[in-house]
Amino acid sequence: MAFHFPKPTPEQSTTTADAGLADSHHHERPRGLMRWVLTTSHKEIGSLYLIFSLTMFFIGGIFALVVRAELFQPGLQLVEPEFFNQMTTMHGLIMVFGAVMPAFVGLANWMVPLQIGAPDMALPRLNNFSFWLLPVAFTLLLSTLFMPGGAPNFGWTFYAPLSTTYAPPSTTFFILSLHLAGISSILGAINIIATILNLRAPGMRMMDMPLFVWTWLITAFLLIAVMPVLAGVITMMLMDINFGTSFFSAAGGGDPVLFQHLFWFFGHPEVYILILPAFGIVSAIIPTFARKRLFGYASMVYATASIAILSFLVWAHHMFVVGLPLVAELFFMYATMLIAVPTGVKVFNWITTLFRGSITFEPPMLFALAFVVLFTIGGFSGLMLAIAPADFQYHDTYFVVAHFHYVLVPGAVFAIMAAVYYWLPKWTGHYPHERLSQVHFWLSVIGVNLTFFPMHFSGLAGMPRRIPDYALQFADFNMVSSLGALLYGASQLVFVLVIVMCVRGGKKAPAKAWEGAEDLEWSVPSPAPLHTFETPPNFERPVH
Amino acid sequence: MRTLLVRVAAGLTLALISPLVLANGWNMPIGVTALSREIHSLHMTIFWICVAIGVVVFGVMFYSLFRYRRSKGAEAANFHEHTGVEVLWTAVPLLILVAMAVPATATLKNMYDVSDAEIDVMVTGQQWRWRYEYLGEDIAFTSNMSTPREQISGEAEKTENYLLEVDEPLVLPVDTKVRLLLTADDVIHSWWVPELAVKQDAIPGFVNENWVRIEEPGIYRGQCTELCGMDHGFMPVVVEALEKDEYEAWLAERKEAAEQEAMGVDREWELAELMERGEQVYGSICASCHQADGSGSPPAFPALAGNTDMLDDVEWHIDTIINGVSGSAMPAFRSTLNPVEIAAVATYERNAWGNDAGDTVQPSEIVELLEE
């Protein structure tokens, strides 16, 4: 075993009872800002990730509101098309790489060690480094807004040659910032894998791990597999822009379609990176509040693994209209349709868990249930998009925008919120304010559906994505979407209020904050002291 | 009582949703080709399959949420894992998918069959217009959005086909298989007309194929669907389908006009004539970047009004129009514009908005330059 646990001395075992003082006899800890800059505690780094993610969620949200404000009615009112394109691009990049991914990494930092009975992440200093890369990366990315020629304006998918030959000068900064974010993700993933494989409590087999741990393990492997592909493709862009190569420039004998193959070979696993940990969270919350064991633990693990494997075989379904040969279209259509099977298994499992349970509706459960319903709606439109002939009509319209926002907002983001409500008592020692949490939930559900449901209709009726102005027949749908977006955006202020109130005080939570909860994190006090599981706990398999 | 309530609610929802979904403007258009009808029917089939699965899944879910509330005294059962159920809920979706894949495969094969086309049209995407070339007919023209900028900025009332109207639509005959060959000069564009169910990327360095056989005369409108830069939203596609004899008449007329224009190359043009023609060309080709008043939007799109580089060096000016500026957004208009149009637009730029070069650029000079 490569990891060294200090043997508890008699002195230590007395101080662990009062855990806040557990490290009082270690060297003095830095205070103030340096405490956060130098921290190697998985809990503090987890909090940093979550606060960073929340900040990015608001910045990306403001960009989205600029987009929705311009689209409130036909005509150009607020912004020029150039700036509109910068807003859609930055919104996508910030939300995917700055908000959702760091939120999941933050949750993993906090909860994976607690759920497997480990004292910390396996590589604590690396952990610190992978977090602090992110503020650098995103400051760099946001600074492009103030550069001559403006920020990246070619969409978050940055298709060449629009993103190379025709791109603004700031694109080189964008590439550097994505490299940094990518390195951060790879290091984070290595750390999570090392932690899960090496630091599980004695007696905990792989098939005993909570599903959040399982889904994160698989996600981490996906990250390690595809982030280098992203790094490769942006490096090729860098060469095309600055060093005269022609990877993606037809004029120099290059191939613009190659860009899309490489991008989506990264991009499709990436979208599962954004959703698999969400499956893990929901699989923890639903059994807790249904007070009933998850119906099929093993089949959930296998379904997650199948989805991960299939994710490498479906990338070209984003490219049905680029002129692929017929056999390629058929292969990618069949493979994509196949993903519906393991995804269905997951949904059926959650619902069968609810069946004949003893159900209560605490805030985490509300978000988890909304996740199941609304993610499934996103899954349905995904199934429709998989039908290649029909995709010729759907592709690059608002129908696609509706689809991926359903899986990402009431999907991934709702799962993150569910997780925050679920684990806040563990992090702060207080329950979140119940009534305000409910207000946040209902405003979010109404806002999200008002925003994204009409997009199905405008897309089917023929509205393309990424346009700053639109034909008159789409006006009503867009007005509803914009109002919904404003409601959804504003209701997130309630979320911040709930979190701030919960950190400062509120109803005290016991170690086991939810009576139906079973995993190891509920065996340590609330709030979790800085050092937990300094001696590995004895893991006992729950008896059913 | 509770189940009755659920049923009433479900019935009401369905009653509310179905007319909305089926009404025009909320759903994919059925379109005017055999393929578009096939695609529409695939779309509706998969939609109703999703609705059916949704009713069952959400039905069980909401039933459980109402029936097994702890506040109503529900005690949790303790069952988990059941091989039979798990095999069933893996196998049944698989069968549904296979059933769906069969017609989808047939339609896709049909879409890929571009053989036996009677007319070939080359479609070229450029920032931010379409160029149509009728192969073998010597007819080529560009198609620009014709919605006035005043409507976009809100200074004028928006009209019915706001953003979906062009100066010259692609004209095609009905009941004729037309093969479309798509490519692009600069970035990737995508040519889409919903009622024809044709969407195909136009990619620089590639020639993609698609085809259409329109069954009803009419005007069909669509847009570019691949983000292609600043004016991506202002790049409509309009197809006008004519009866076969009307199409033949249109074709003859276009050919004659092209011949007229070609003859104009040899003669000397007056300044006023060139200015008039040049203003048209400028308005449809150049104004989207360099602005109608020549003010441009620096640094990406330089101003032309008062541009001394341009006014002092007529050769450089013409060369820029013909060959573009590599590494910038300025495309080469060598093949997009004919010699008369190049001469006219150059003359216009040299003498409009207070520019006072006073010279004319003659079409014959351009012909010489192009031959070099």
C-alpha cells in the first residue's frame, strides 16, 4: 500500500473527539487568503470548486440573459450580431467547462473521500493545483471580451475554419485557456481514480461503492480518454492560426470535416461527463427519500459503463448533415439509438425504487424527481434526434437547443442543486431553509420549462440556432423563452440566499441528516470536521 | 377518486397539447416532396412512441408519488432486483428501436440516391449569401437577403417575409429531379429549406450532394443553419418552384440577359450607367460588411468612404475586389461577379459617399485583368 496512515497516538485519539482541534499540534496552518491558496484539504478544495462553479454559473447566466434579451422580439435591439455571437459562445464555454464540470469535481472532492471512508484525496497537492488552474484559465477566457476584435464568436463547438482562418485574434488566448482547463480536468480525474481505487475503507469492494463514486470513477476514465483529444484539436488550431499549417484549411489541402470528427470524438463523451455524475447523485437521493433500497444497483453500474463505452461510438450523430457516406450514417444512427437502452434502464430503476416506497419531498428529493421527469423529456428528444433522416430537419435548429438544455439544465444542473441541498447539512451542520428551498425549486422548474419547452416548437417550425434575429412567425415562442429565462435566472438568487443562510445558521443537523440515508458520509459529524476517517472506518455491508 | 382525477388531468393535457402540436407553425412542416412527407411521418411516429413511453413511465412515477407518500402512512417495501423485469425493460425498448430503425434506414437510403437527376445546380455558400450555378446552362447568380436594414434596426415596419426574402431566388421546375452540389468559399454554411426537407452542409474543399423533386409550385423559404460568422442570421434561402413550361421561359430569359451583359463588356460605359449598376451590386454584395454609407466597421471591415489607399491606387483597388485579401474576411469576387459588375462596383466605390476619384473603371479593363 503506497499510502501512509499515521498511527493514532493516545494524544490524538482524545483530540479527534473534538475534531476541530484535531490538527492543533501539527505545524501552524496558514490563515486568511493563504489558507485557501495553499489548502490541501479535500473539503476546502471541494468548497473552492463549488464556489468557483457558482460564480461561473452566474457569469454564464448573465451571458445567456443577454442572448435572451436580444431575442425577446424580432429585430436587432440591444447588441450587434458580432457581440451576440460572442455571448452565445462564451455562454456555452463557461457553462460547460466553468460551471457544470467544476461543480461535479467539487462534489467529488467533498463526497468521494467521505463516501469511501478515505481521509482525503490520494494526491492532495495535485488537487490544489488542479483547482487553481481554473481561475487562471477562466480569467484568461473572460479577458478576451476586452480584446480588440472581441471574444471568441464561433460557438462553443468552434468549428474550423470559422475558428481558425476567420477567427478574431483572441482565439489564441481561448486555446490557452482551454488547455489549462483541460489539464485541470485530467489531473482531477487522475486524482479521483487514484482515490477510489486505493483509499476505499477496508472491506469495501468495488460493488459496494455508492453509485456517485461509481459514476465518477467511470466519468474520470472518460475524461482521461478524451481531454487529450481536445488538447490535440486545439493545438492543431493553434498551429493553423499561428504557424501556417493547414490541418483544417481546405485552401492548404486540409480538411474542415476532420475538425468536426476530432471535436465530437471528444465532445460526445464530454456530454456524458456532464451527466454521469448526475445519475450517481439521483441514485443516492431517490432511495434516501423513498426509504427503500435502489431497485437494481448492479444494473445501474452496468448501464453506466455501457453508456460510457457507447459514448465513443456515436460522435458522428452530431454530423449527420456534413455529407458522411450512407454506411457511416447508418452505423452512427443505430449506435445512437442503442444508448436509449441503458438510459432507459436507469430511468426504470429510479421509478421502480419509488414504487412501494415511503416517500417524502424534502428539497433534494424535489430536485431529483424533477431531474427524472425533465431529463427523460430531454432523452426523448435525443431519441428523435437519433433518427438520422429526421435529423436532417432537426439539425442545428432550436429543437436541438431545447434537447441539450433539457438534459443539461433540468438534467445536470438540477442534479447539482439536488446534491447541494442533500449534502449542505453535512457541509455546514445546518439544514437549508425549507420554505425558501421550495420557492427556489418551484420557480426554477417553472422558469426552466417556460424557457426551453417553446424551443421545441420554434425549432420544428424552422428556427435555426445561433441567430441574433428571426422571422416573425417565431416571435411568440421567443418571447415566452425570454421571460422564462429571466424568471429562471432571477430565481437562482434565491439559491444563493439559501446557501448563505445555511452556512451562517439554521436548524442544526445531526450526523445522519436524512433518516433514509445510508452511505458512510452520514457516519461523521455534521458539519464534517476538517479531518475525517483518519483511521479507516470498518465498512459493513448493509444487511437487507 | 384519485385515479379518476389522474385520468381527467391526463385527458385534459392530451386534449390541450395535441391540437397545438398538430397545428401549423408548431410542428415540422409536411412539405412538398415525397421525401419530406416520409421524414415527417418518421418524425410523428417516433414522437408518438415517445409520448406512449412517457405516459407509461410518468404514469407509474406519479402514481407512486401520490400513492406511496409517507404522509399517507405508506410503509416502504423491501424488494430489489428482479431478473425477469430487468430483461423485459431491456428487451422491449430494443425491439421498439429495431422497429423504428427499419423505416428510418429505408428513408435514408432514398435520401442518398442522387442518381438520374435531370438538372444539376451548384450551390456555393459565401459570407453571407448563396450563389447558384445551373451547370451546363451558363447561368449563375448570387442570392442576397433583400430585407432592408431599416426593418432590422426597427426604423421601418417589418414585412411578412422579414429575413426570409432574397433579391433572386433559386428557380426550379416542379416534378423534376434536381441534384444540388454544395460547397463553400470561406467557412462552413448549411443550406436548408424545411418544406423541401433538404439540409446539407456547404463545406470549403468539399462538394456535397443532395437532391430534391418538388411537387407543387410555390415559394419555399429557409435559412443558413451553420454558424458562419457575423451575418449568419441574415442568409436566407428562397426556392421558387415553377411549372415546367414557366421554368423553360425563365431559363430562356436568363440566358438572354446573360448574353446582353456579356456584350456590354466590349463597349465604353458612361459614369452614370456604371454608378447605377454599381449601387445595385454594392447594396447586395458589399454593404453587409462595408455598410451602405461606406463607413465599414473597423478594424475587421475597413471604411471605403475617404479610404485614400483605395482612391490613390486604382489597380490595388480592383485587385482587392477580384482576388480578395487572404487571411481576412474579404473574399475574392473573381468568380462571383462578372466583369461588368466588378467594373461598376469599383466605379461606384470610387465616386460615392463623397469619394471623388472622378474616374471610371471599364468592364473591358476587367476582362483583360481576368485573362492575365
